[in-house]
Amino acid sequence: MSLGKTEVEYISRLAQIEVREEEVDGVAAKLSNILDLFTQMEAADTRGVEPMSHPLDAVQRFRADVVTEVDQHEKLQAIAPSVTQAHYLVPQVIE
Amino acid sequence: MSWEVVIGLEIHTQLTTKSKIFSGASTAYGAAPNSQACAIDAGMPGMLPVLNHAVLGKSIMLGLALDAELGMRSVFDRKNYFYPDSPKGYQTTQMDFPIVGQGQLEIELEDGSKKVIGVTRAHLEEDAGKSVHGIVPGQTGIDLNRSGTPLLEIVSDPDMSSAKEAVAYAKKMHELVQYLGICDGNMQEGSFRVDSNVSVRRPGEPLGTRAELKNINSFKFIEKAIEIEIERQIELIESGGKVVQETRLYDSEKDVTRSMRTKEEANDYRYFPCPDLLPVIITEADVEAVRVVMPELPDAKRARFVSEFNLSDYDAAVLTGSRAMAEFFETVVALTDAKDPKLCANWATSGFSAALNRDGLSIENAPVSAEMLAGMISRLIDNSISGKIAKQVFDAMWQGEGSADEIIESKGLKQITDTGAIEALVDDVLANNPNQVEAYKGGQEKMMGYFVGQIMKASGGQANPGQVNKLLMAKLKA
Amino acid sequence: MHNLTIKQMNEKLHSGEITSVQLTQHYLDRISQYDGDLNAFVTVTPELAISMAEAADQKIAAGDAELLTGIPIAHKDIFCTDGVKTSCGSKMLDNFIAPYDAHVVTLLNKIGMPILGKTNMDEFAMGSSSESSYYGPTKNPWDHKAVPGGSSGGSAAVIAAGLAPLATGTDTGGSVRQPASFCGITGIKPTYGAVSRFGIIAYASSFDQAGPLTRSAEDSAWMLNAMAGFDERDSTSLEREKTDYTAELGQSLKGLRIGVPAEYFGEGLDPEVEAAIRTAITEVGNLGGEVVEVHLPNKDLAVPAYYVLAPAEASANLSRYDGVRFGYRCDQPQDLEDLYKRSRSEGFGEEVKRRIMVGAYALSAGYYDAYYVKAQQLRRMVRDDFTKAFESCDVIMGPVAPTSAFNIGEKSDDQVSMYLNDLYTIPVNLAGLPALSVPAGFANNRPVGLHIVGPYFSEAKLLNIGHQFQQITDWHKQMPAQYQ
């Protein structure tokens, strides 16, 4: 399976990972290599096989509706790149 | 050239749990920024979700109220997109297997006709944080307190064909979720958010492209926005243009909808089952447990008030305006042995409600309780006080001066009903006002009012007016 | 001191012959001496280690100690350690001081195991050689030209070189067992859900499991006892009665049916590895078991399925690394998109970026059914192969990897060839089964590991088989000359 520039740009947008112009071909080639591995799956007969998301047949457990967490914003924000008045800052988002 | 309008609503309701859907942080509104965003809510490395049990019962309850299929096995999926208010870079939601399936809600339109609106599904998901502008110029501040608050997203079938129908549906759903106690319905605080999907088409043609209207937090503006959007789309198509699938906001000052400035095309959300969570199983026993605690729904309550208490449709509608008011009313009726439900209804909807509004209070923190009001109404029913005195007693109760009986006692307000005593008063007044008696006998019937006034004054307002009238008439005719 | 077994260390600590402070200092000294060259540690924590050792000594004196109290440990840098840098081998987290402990760390801290430091690893656990670490490759103590395996290469090297008596690792596609094999030590991946993932930086959530790296199966059993158990903060953590993983140690292997898949011994398997493994299987068989041929017909589909599913999960798990709340942020972001794209492109290494992109692609519209759903179906088929095989055998044995350790740099350009190396270990993660790797000889002068796979919850049996094997062989006692 061979990826072209359009696909690489699309993936780059989905993953929010920059791929510079000069890198596109190299990235396309490496990704195509990995995707070639997937072609081996095509021939396998999987009719009637239920997809398996989790190894064990367990079901979701619950927690009680109780407040257990205290205000830790100082500790958590001590390692943040940019904080003002307890808000995380990012470049302005215009809506 | 006729047009058909197709509207579907997606309503996000914040569930009334104390803690978040996947963490033990508080969901209380209005806390200091990021003080209720624990490491799990902030999407920190290595953190994992565990499901809050309380969201199940609330979801099941909505499902039962909508006569819906229930998703006995539901699955959480990841909806992948990047946005600063979504700390993990994905939102945990339910795509293919929601907890509530197909259901319906009947709405009543202004002309009294009814329409059944299909509800496609309702699913659980986590809310995102909030963006705050203006803290630092050129920057947006992110507050993650809201991140992880449980939402039940209720998706309607595209069954509505006018703005009025859409708002009727939204209002009905708004009433329902509050009645069920699963959502506080506070649109200003964002507990109940309505997104409208609007499209138009010529009859017989396939569905048109829809635009989504978001971030409108009053029913009045939702109606206007939908109407203006319908006009916009029709005008656009009639002048040869095409409707673009996009999100639009409503500008209430200019009464127009505007496209949101998002750069990209439709997002590829790459939904897949969340591997940190396992399938959610609900059993028949779980459903039964909710069924037995289901509150009476608003429509059924209204019908019962009309049939059981002989109230008018109008009164029934006012009394069931909120579950709290309906329950207040029924408590008062019960405590007065249902001797005069209409009287209870009158007091609840006028005197009591007026005082609440005047002082900006809610039923929960009103100074007069149902017990207290019932106590006063009992004294009206047994003629201990007149209607006019009752107003005085009510005001005194509201001021915290005690129960009805205590106030009647301490202020000596008990109505005079003793026939002999009233007769004496009547005789007195008639004896002291011979000219007015002459005038009355000469044809001036208005003198009745004068006599009644004098008698009431002489009795300190405590003579039973009905008896005064009766005895006065008898004496004057004699 | 570094040649003692855990049991012996425990005895000496309790008799007062040695103190935890002495034991810990001994290892810290060895780390100073050898790690500059080996590069097995990202962070060494001498002050923390000594202060924890002092506390441990007090616990021992007060009679309040457990078997592992006072015995130092190294943690793979994927376990969050409160107040200590937790890098996950990545520039993205080079500045991340974790504000909380992983559940496993909490458990071991409570016992009183002084933390020597955080060990090197493939970036975000994505790799089989530890070469993709932001901090450079770790060398294999047996041969410095060789890789130690990955992604828990640092932890494996640390055990092999005697720089710590015990270490933690995580295994998503073989990342505990393969480094154990390459470094001639013991490691076990437990049944999925046996050990809590809370506080372990996630790579592929439905595959990741933490496990011990040690010098012997017995040591691994003790460690697993300390690490395993239900944690209510992890929805995928199993709620079962607490298991004693040492309970079967010493039991006879008479009647053990050893399944050997015919598919395992084909093309691509190094002949010296094959020889060592066949010998090892025969030796185990001689302890009372019999060898049975079994079949795993879908074995070849496991690797492609894994490289769809694990990157798919990772593509979502790594979306949180966006330069907003922690970790690397690019310089002077111009707008939001610039912040995301540059922080992630500059903060992540090449292999991580590749896997995120492959994963996002496999989930994207148009490919979800052909890739993701198909892979999940294959996953079930691979698991069902094992279920069927276990009808006629008790455990399955074979090589851990088709070769012994390759050279540093040898495979870095050929990802797919590196991926295919995981063909024995990956099926086990797809199925969520437990599996042990014990040293079983050498190939090309580099260690070789014997892979022992069992049904769900059979760790105690696996560990006993490993233990019995280690009574009749001494591969596990060997150490590279330079570190003795």
C-alpha cells in the first residue's frame, strides 16, 4: 500500500504532527512499509469472528458517587508550561 | 414554491451527580479555576477512568420516561480531536452502543394539538473544560473544572418541522429532566444545552444539507435563531447558492446566524472502543430498581390534578410548572384532608408564588412550609378566619412570626362567627346610624356597603363577612 | 552483595548482618562505577534511595518488615514516581516531574524498597531495542556492541550487570520478556489485569502489563506477589482473590504436558537459538513432563494485527501530549495549531511519530473496517488458537525471539524487520496470557531466553517451571565477567 503526499498531509493533520515539505516522501515511504505488513491480514478469513477489544471477558466496574478529590491545582500546575490566575494558557483561540 | 423544514435537536444535559463521570472530583458549579480538575480530569500521564455508578440510574430513568429501548450492554468510545478544552485529545463518549436507544416524547403545540417526536438515542459522555478569554491578551485561558462532568446527550429524530415545534420539544425535555431529578436544567450555567440541526428541502426531495446552531442558551433565542436560519437557507438556495454543512452561532442583537470561524472541513473523529473502560452491563434488576422510584411524570400529574382535585387545565398546568411546586401543592392538600383543593391551588399559585417571586426565593428555602400553609388553610376552611385575615396571617408567617394558630392566637384574629355576637354588632350599627337606615329603606341599596364596613370596623375586622351579610339583610328586611 | 538471592538478602537484613543502607549504597556505588558506560539509568536518585533505606532499616528493626523490605529497586522510567523525573525515554517528558506515584510504586514504597533510579527504555515503550530513547541507547552488559532488547532494556541491563537486585518493566508486545532474553535474566508478563496500570504511562492500554525483571524465577515470584493485586483506580484491573505466586514453587513437574508449536521452528529462527531452546525443553521434559506437538495456525497474523491495534490505541493515548498542561512545549507558538504541531513534532522521536501516524490512519474513515476491526478479529483468532492448544497441553514453550541480541544500529533503519522479531512474544499480549522468559543458554555469545506461556492466571505454575529449570541449570547465575 503506497501512500502519497495527500495521505501524509491528511494523517499529519489528524495526528497534529508536523511533516515538513522535504520530509513528506521519506515519511510516506516508511509508513507505506508498515502498511505493507497489513496486507497480510487481507487474506485471512474472519467471517463470523467477533472483534475482540479486551483479552478477558470482564465488564465495567463502578465507583460510588462520592467526592474524593481535593483541590490540587497548585501541585498539578507547578509543572505546566504556562499558567496565569490558575488558568492554563494557550495561544488565543478565536470562535 | 413550498419548502419543508427538517429540524433535529441534540440536547446535552449535565447529570446531577456529586462527582465526575470518571473521577472523584466535584461537579459543583462556580468553583475557583482548576480547583476541581484532578489529574484524571486534566488528562495527566498514566491516569485512568473508572465509571461513576450514579450515571446509570439517571440514564435508565430517562430511558423509561421516554418509553425507550435500553442499551443493556453499552460501550464507551473515544472521539478523537484536538482542542485545548479537551485535555486527553479525545472525548470519551458512546457511539455504536449507547445506554438508551430509540424512544419518543409527545409535545403539545400552541393550538393544543399533539405531536410525537422520536428520540433516536441518549448516550453518556464527558463534558469538556472551558475557554476563558481576556486573562492575558492574545492568549486563551483554560479552566478544566468542567472537564469530566457527566453528560447525557439526547438526540432527537429529525421530526420537527418548525421553530415552534423544536422549542416545544426542547421545553418538554427541559421539564422532564428536571422532574426526573436527573438534571437541574440551568441553561445559564450550561447544565442544559440545545444544539439545533436545521435543513430545508422541497417536498419529495432528499434531505438538504444541515447547519448546526450552537451556544444559544434561552428558548426565546433558540426559536428566533432557528427561524432566521430557515429564512437564510431558503434565500440562499433560491438565489442559486448551496447550504454548507457548518456550525453557526446566533447574534441576538442583529438577529442573524453567523458561521463559526473554524478552519477545517468535517472532522474525522476515528471513533474506537475505549480500551481503558469495559462494556457497561445493566440488568433487569437494575431497571426495576429505577422503575419503582420513578416520579410521576408531568403529563400524568396534570391529568390527575384535573380529575382528582377538579382543577382547571390552567391551574393544573401552573401547579405542575415544577416538580417542587406540584409536590408542595399536594402536601398542602393532603394536610387539609383534601377538603378544598381549589383553595389550596389558589394560595399556592397566587399568594405563595407572589411572595417567592418578590423575595427571590425558591420553594426549598421559603419561610412558609407546606405544613404551615396547610395549617392556615385549615383555619379558612373551618371558618376561624376570613380570607382577608388570612392574608394578614400569611404575611406574618412569612415574616417568621410562627404558625397560623400561633399568630391567630397572639394577634386575636379569630373570626367572630357567633351569631349572637354578630347580631349584637348589627343591631348596634343600625341603631347608631338611623339616617343611613332611612336612606337604605328609601332605595339606596349602596348603604349595605356602609353598614358592612361599620360592622367590620366595630369588630376589628374579625366578623365573618358572610354571616354579617346574612344577618344584616335579615334585619333590614324586617 | 549483588550475588545474593532475594531470600538471602532478606535473611541478612533481618539478622542484622547487613543494613538496607549498606545494601543500597553498594548498588549506588556500582551504578556510579558502571552506568556511565552502560547508560541503563535516565535518573539516579541517591538521596531518595538512602532516605528510603534508612526508613526500611527502622521497619526491619521494629519487626514490621516484609520479605522485600529494604531491598533496593530500579523502576522503568514509565512508572510515575512522585517528585521524581519520569521521562518515558522521551524529550516530550524530559521536564516532567510526576505529581503522583503509579500504583505499583505505591505498593513497593509501602513495603519499603529504596528506589535507586529510573531506567532507560524505548521512547514511550515503542521498540524492541531501547535505541529510540531520547537519552541514547543502553548497552547490553554481555556485549557492549549489542542492544539489551526493549522496551525495558534499561531495567534488564541493570539486573544483568548487577546494578540493582530487582527492577520493574512493562510488556506490551514483549518488552519485559525480550530484554530478559537478550540480557540473560528472568522476566514475567502476568495475565492482563493482574497488575494495576494506574500511573503507568500508557502506550497500548489493552496490551500493557507491568512485570518484574530479576535474576531468578523465585525472585520474580516474590516481586509479582508485591506488585500484583486489584486496584480500584484501574477499570481493567481484575478483582480476584489475592494470589500467592510462590505457592507452587518446589512442586514436582511430573505429568506436565509441554506444548511445542510446530509453527515456531521455521524459517528465520537462528539455528543456535533453536538448539538452545530444544535442549532447554528436553531438560524440562526430563523433570517429569512430556512434550506434545500443538498448533497455532494464525501465528503469522499476530504481528500485523498488533501493529494495527497497538499504534491505534497509542495514537489516542499520546494525544494528551500537546504542550498545554505539562511536558515539552515548543518555543513561541504562533497559534494553537503551531503549538500542537511543533510541540509534538519536536517532542516526539521518529518511531513514536510513525506509530502515532500509522495508528491514526488505521482508525481513519475508510480504513477502520479493513484495518482496525479486522485486526480485532484476528486478535480473537490468535487467542482462540491458544485456548485450543491448551486443551492438549499445560504450557507452551519456545524461543522468546528468533535471534539473540542484534547490534546497536543494525536494525534501526528497518522497522518492519524489527517488528517481525516480536513474533513469539506478541501473540501472548494479543491474548492477554501470562508468559515467562528464563535464560537458557547462548547463541553467538549472547544470551537466549526460553519462553514459557500458560493459560490465564497460571503464573504460579510458570514460575515453578522456571524455578525447577533453574535448579538444574545455572544460566541464570551467570554474569558478564566485567560486572562480577
